[in-house]
Amino acid sequence: MHNEAPHAPQMYAADPRLAPNAVNVTPSAVPVAAPIAVEDTSPAEGAAERGDRPVPLPPPPLRPCRPDFRDGCYRVTFRPAQASLPHLVGTLRVDRKAPAAGPDGVIVSGDLYRQPPSLVPDQGSGDGAAAPGGATFTGGGESVAAAASRPGAPSPLLPRIPVFPRDRYHSYLKATRLVVPLFGLPGRPCQVTLDVDEFDYTQPPAGSFKGSFPSSPSRSLRFVLTRVPGSPLPLPGLGGPRFEGRVFEGDVLRGTVTLTWVSSFLRRAVLEIDTLRGAVGPQPVPAASGSGTEFFDTVYATAGWDLAIDRVEAQVDIPVPVGVNPTACWSAANLHALMSGVRKSSTDLDAEWRTHLVVVPAALGCSRGVMYDQIGVPREGSASFSDDGYPSSDSSNFGLAENQRQRDFPRAYLRSATHEVTHAFNQIHQESETAADNSIMTTTPSVADVLGGPATGAPGVFPDQINLGFNPTVRNHLAHMPDPVVRPGGWPFASWFPAGAPQASDRNLFRSDELDFEVWAEAGRVPLGAPVTVSWRLTNTSQGELVVPTDLRMEALFASMSCLDESGEERPVRPFVITCESARLAPLAPGESLSAEYRVFWSSDGFPLERPGRHRLTVTVAWSAGGVPVGVTGSCEVWVDRPTTDAENRDAALVMHPEVGKWVVLGGGAYHLPEAVDRLRTLDAAGAPSVAGATDTDRSRVADAFAELSLMPSPTDVKNGGNGNGIGNGIGEADGR
């Protein structure tokens, strides 16, 4: 972890060039802390009754209270009053500098994890916990000896933000009231009072990554805290305040709690950057303030994150994979194989929040960047393409960067790469959530249009006036969303955002005489285990131009899909490859249409068509028009047949496996997935005429469907990747960041 002190004075500075947006956007699927006022309950003047008139009394002698309940991250240890209940450990984030908090407010959130029973909860100021027998463990389960032996590791004796195993996540804390007195009575402690709503977490079922929170608090608690002396540290000035107190639910004592300040940052993570031979990675750029430089770490510092760049594990001049032309458009399978092979092999996402960025050359018009919803688990990494850039087809406001490479415009390049990394921390486009502005999570063409577009009148020129910062909405999500939602290896991408048919309160839908939206399937009836392509078309049926997304592919994130089966279970269908930043909002002329399609088979939420019977597939295209959520929605039905032969039953079992699912959504050619290759070769061989004794009944409709879609592996090709071009799931053309 790098020294956080240089960033502390400016870590929350809001950029005045950010367009106003809805800073308190609240995701429907997760609780997120909101701004509250910091109250002062210092004793006031006393009063006595004399007859029917109050008589002022002299104010009691007061003494100043200096509890120093400062901003930053606190390590939390909760010890229940009931001895049979497990101890809980976690973090609490106190954030007075958030733009959403206002001048006199604060946002406080926290996350609790079940403490392993063999470990004694931390009593010190670091994130180590002493265990019986003198052994010491970090919050992530790593010994201090191992932590200290890692190259570039900080001293384990210094305080740092703890990290805990994902499967021990217990609950989210959302503060509703904070009282910090300025004065107190002599002889009485100066107590900080913190009221929180606790939301218990239900861990995801086996094979899934998304758990759930209740829609209302599981309980409301009150922390009554008194500052106590902190543990001494080997270096002066590195310690912080420490509080102990009691926890009440109503008038019932539920336990005791310790809060130890560990960092002026709110969260910490590690970024690994690997660069292919011939590519050029993003570099630090001069700060807009005129002092110092900006890079990934300073950008994330504006959101309260301590993002360490791992220079020990970073690889440069990585050899080009066999059979790949690195300066052409990369196939989804080739890039996924590269990312799988070069990332740190010993990554432990239960011990650190780590994400991976790989840089390859590519070419103009391929894609400025891409993120995969899974490498092994959700949101482990993303990619940036140094030789792609700013084609005039994406925007007419790229200025000097028009039709030039990213590598030649460092500020715009760093913005695009940071955009991809932030997708890996589960943040979405602002054209969908709020409105386009000059911030990281607005797409590159929209940033150019905001800066130079005639409709906005906003000052600035692309790329010199690009703001390397987050708008208040994204900053609040990064700082205060629950851990499982934002940490790598947690929830699948965008799973906190509504998918499928919107509720009446979610979106304002267009009428068919304004925007007509058609959805249809290539086949209304398919065998169990066969992929099916769903298509949609958006047509302006009004008499004037309407502003709509320019890219309706699932990968571009404006379109979402869900699948409802006969049992009433609705399952989202999520894109596996996220390649979206060339999409923007632009006028669609009367009578003009846009279309897209997606091969429905598998996503990070599993197989949407895994049960026989009727399925309704709903596609919604949603965006924000001037801050107003709008969209269109449509559906089609697909009937999934039960297996009618032994061959169909056998082949459905072969292909309905996550590795085969990845093969399909990568468009085939993913030879780095050996289980998929073995299963598909078995599928292809089972009914082949060359197999002795094979009959017509040995060939199934499932095998025919895979053959027709060119999804079978070559009998002899074992290289890491295919020869296809384009990024996506093999359908449609690629658009880049």
C-alpha cells in the first residue's frame, strides 16, 4: 500500500466542471447510505419553574468535547451480549466530504462479517487479530508473516483498511443519525451517538454470486461511543482515534463495540496493469489544477479509495499469443484467453480487492476497451486498446483527437482506461443512471459531446478539458455501496440495476406511435440445451427526431433482458462481454430504425432456458433523457422442448455447463476452456457417421444447433483462441470505448 498522506488534503475535491446530476440515485436491489446531518446535543441553559413563569438559571459549567470522530475508515469489532452469537468484524466509513452530503452533512456506511470462532477479534489499531497461542491473522485470513513477506508489502504494524472473506459477509450498516457534542458536563463522558439501520445479507446459493438484502432494515441499532486511548504505534502521528461503547436495540443492550480509525481513505484495492508487446499503457498526466499529476490512484482518491498500483506483479512486453494479430481487432475468445493467462495466478480475492487491466494494441474502430463479467469469478478484469482511439463516426466533437490513437492523447486514454476499471468495480454508464456529463462513467463520445456539443453550451475542448473524476452519484456508489456489490468477485456486473420489464415507477415508457419496439426470436421452439437468438428493432414512428441510444446491443448496456419461465421465476440475462463506450445518445430521425440481437444461452446468472416449457423473454432499452428515466420494452415467447430421445438428453447434459456457456458467449474459439472443448468434441462425435454403430437417433437437435451456429471446436485446433474478429458474443459488430 502506498503512502496515503499526499492524497489526503485533496482526496474528496469535487470538480466544478461536473454537470449537475441526481446525486442520491438509490439502486433498487441494495441499501445505500444517504446524507444525514451531524447533530450537536451539547447541554443548554437550565431552567426552573417559579409559579407559572420559567426562570432562567445560570448555564452549568461546560467543558469542550473533542471526540475527534473524524472522516475515514474505522475497523469495527462487535461483541454480542449473548455469548452464543458470533463476534462480527468489519469497517465503518465516515464521509463528511462527499459532494452528496452537502456542507453540513455526513454519509456513514459500514459492512460486517462473521469472525471465525478460532480468532480473537482485533483490539489494536491495525487490521491484525491475535489468535490463541500468539499467532496473528489479518482480516483476510493471511498471517502477518505472509503479509510481511509479500514484495512491496507495507509494515503489518501500521494501520490499514481490513479485507474480509466474501463468504463471511453478514450485513450492511446505513447510518440514520450522528450526534457529536461540542461541549459536555464536567465528570461525564463526551459520547458520540450513531444510529444505524442494519440489513442482513443472504449469501448466494451454490453456483451463483449474487446474494440479497431485504427491502427494509432487519433491525435498528444505536451505538453509544466514548473515545478511549488508542494502541501505541511504532511511528508517531500514524495512530487515530479509538472508541468503545455499547450497542442498543431500542432499550435492550445487544453488545459492545470497538471502532478504531485506520485510514483517511474509505476503501482500498489493488490494480494490476499488464501490457502486451507493441502496446503502450496509460501514463500519468499533468493535473488539471496545474500542480502534480493524475493517474489511476489520484482519480480513485477523489472517491475515497486507496487504489495501489501493483508495480511488482505488473508485466510488460508480454509475448503475443500464437495465431493472434495484435494490431487487428481481437476476438472475444482471444482476449479472454490472454487475460486468463497473464493475471496474477495467486490472486486471492478474499484477502485483497484486486482487479486486472491488460493493454493490447488493436486498431482504430475495434474497441477502446472491454470488460468481461467473469474470468473465473465476476468482474476480475478489463482490457484497454492503446491503438484504437477516436473515430469520427463516434462523435463530431473529438477535436484534435479525431481519428487518432488513444496512446497519442494521454488524458483521454487514461480516462477511457479508468472507465473500464470502474466497470470492474460494478459501476454503469451515466447516460442510463443520471445524465451525460464530463465524468469517468460517461462514455467517451458523450464526454466529447458535453464538452464541445452545440446543445450543451458547456465550456471545454476534448481532450484537454476532460475531467478525471467521478460525478457525485458514482462517487457515492463507490464509497458506500455494500462490499459484495463493488468488490471484485462479488455480484455480477450491473446486477444491482433493474433488468427486464420496468415497473411503472422505474421508467417513463414511449407509446408505440412515438417509438415502436419489436422483439422476436429466431425460433419459437427449441430443444433443451440449444442457444436461441433474440432480435429487437427500435423505430421512430413520430413526426420528429427523438434522442435514443445509438447502440442497442446488450454489450452496450442500454439494453437489458430477462427471462420468465412457467414457474414464475424471472432470471436476468446478462451480457458476458461489456464493450460499450462508443454508444451515446443521439437523434433518431422519423422512420429510421436501429436493431440488435443476442444469442441467449448462458450468463453469470446461469442458463435462462434451463427448464422445459414456455419462456417469456423481455428486452428493455432504457436511458436518461435530461435526467428523466425513459425507455421502451417488448417481449417474445420461446418454447423449450423436453428431451425426446436419449441422445437429446445426453447432449443437453453435455452443453449445459458453465464452461460451455462461456464458450458460446465468447463466440466460440475459446480453446483456453478445456472442459468446454472436451464436452463439445464429445457432443460432435457422439452422432457422427464415422462412429461405429452410429444411427440417426444418435444425432440430436442440440448437436445440430451447435453445428449450425458454427460453435463446434475443430477436431485438431488447440491453440488459445480462434480467428474470429470483433468483440462481443459473436453477434453484430463491435463498438469500442
